Amino acid sequence: MSILRPGDEKFHYSDGSHRWIPPDPDYDQEVWDEQVRQHKQAHLRNERPKVRFHRLV
């Protein structure tokens, strides 16, 4: 399971799947593809999120 970090929303649909089409139709598809590729690599590296979540007991 991957961790969604702040700012990851633009790379995911509401169901958590990756967005392969840029949200803005005028955005360069090749640039978007590279950004999504790097984003997915971050998931695979298990980078820690920038924000910690605390569970209330």
C-alpha cells in the first residue's frame, strides 16, 4: 500500500488510481507522463510522508 502525501492529489483519481491524463488539457502530455513516472517511483521507494498522522486512542 502506498502513502498519499500532501500534493499527491493531482496524480490520483478519487479511487486512488493514478491519473495518466493531465488535469489541464493544455498541459504537455510528455511532461505529465514523466511527472507521473517519478511520482510512482516515489511510491515504490516508500518515501516517508512530510506530515505525520497521529491516531487518537
